Amino acid sequence: MLWDDDVLAWHIAASPNPEFIRIAFEPKAARWAAERGSMEAILNIEKASLTYLGVLKHTLSQVLQ
């Protein structure tokens, strides 16, 4: 996602919004990590992601019962 400098300045001047920060910067940070990370680091990220998905599925199954 591309952000215009004026839009970024407006969001930065406003009160902090963690969701905006995540949406604005997380995709680029993930891309940089994938491009620059060692194979070990990338595998650790993948393992953590799969663990998170497993926890999420378990939690959703508990909520939906």
C-alpha cells in the first residue's frame, strides 16, 4: 500500500492509532524481512506464523461451540 506524504503527516499529527501503524508499515516490514532475512530467520517466522494460526483456529473452535 502506498501512502502519500501528506496522508502520513496527517496520521502522525493525529493521536496514535496502532491499527493504522500496523496497516501502514507491517506489509513493508514483512517484505524487507523476507528479502533480507537468513533462511533460519525466515523459517522461524514461518514456524511462529503456523503456531499463531493453530492457536487462532483452536480459539475460534472454542468460541463457536
